[in-house]
Amino acid sequence: MAKNGREAVQMANSEEFDLLILDLGLPDKDGLVVLEELRGRGEYLPIIVLTARDGVDDTVAGLEGGADDYITKPFRFEELLARIRVQLRNRHQPRVKEDTKLRVGDITLDLLTRQVWVSDRLVELSAREFILAETFVRHPMQVLSREQLLNRIWGYDYEPGSNIVDVYVGHLRRKLGSDRIETVRGVGYRLRV
């Protein structure tokens, strides 16, 4: 058992272990930083995050940061054992390294660093703007309705009559270029390639 994040990284890199159970509340560095270091080095050791952080944002950050599973405390020991067995079973199946960069035209989104580049210019986006940009980049030239975008980015908490989608599309246009996102009257928006 590692006492801190630095030791956890060293032990994970030793190739003596089949699986890592990672607590996010480490004494020397945040567990998400440890996770990012391991995945940044191309380490494909199965990692289960075990933490008291139970917010949706924390879970998403852990899974998008490279965790294979995420369990919040309190938990049942039987459930942890079952999840460990699943990860060990899956470890023996060939893994395909997922490309963490999405590209459309001269727009590049890095899903790990959450950075967006237009040509050679770094563009700063808020978390919601990034998700909106990612949605467009994953569906280039496809018309996405306001309702689809509202449900994907904001969930079902907003009223269908809300103009929040229009506001955020306006932000993206200013940051990515006004001619990139086209309005399709009466339907929604489309990313032009």
C-alpha cells in the first residue's frame, strides 16, 4: 500500500501490480493528479477510484481523467470485489488506445487537457463551452437541434424555451470564429467544415 501519491506512481510503474485502487484524498497530491500522471505516461493498469467525493463533477473528472471505475464511500465490500474482478477480467482483453484529440478542419480538442486549438491559437473555453464545442466536433456538418444541445450539455433541468443554447453558441462563435457555427433556421445549429 502506498502512503502518498508519489509512492503510488512509483509502485504503479513497477509492473508488479494488476490493478490500482486510488483514493483521491492523498496527503501529498490530489489523486486526480496521480491519475493524470499515470495515464499521461501511457500506463494501462486498471484503476478504480475509491473516494468520498460523490459529486457528479468529481465522478466525471475521474472517469474522463482515465479511471476505469469510480466508487464512492460508503460502499459495500462485495461490490468493490465484484468491480475488481470485472477489471481484472477485462485486463486480459486487448485494449485499443483511444485518441484523446478530436479534429475537424483546423479545430483540435484535447479531451485530456481540455484545451482547444484553432489553427495554432489556443482558445480558452469554460467547461460548458468545451462540452458544447466537443458535441459539435463529434458531429460535424450535422444539424443539432436546440433541444438536443440543451439535453446534452445542461440536462433536463432547463425549460425547452430557454435561450441558454443560443447564448453559449454566441460565446463559441466569438471564440472559434463567427463563420464556423451556422444557424439552420427553425431547426438548430451546424458546425461547418
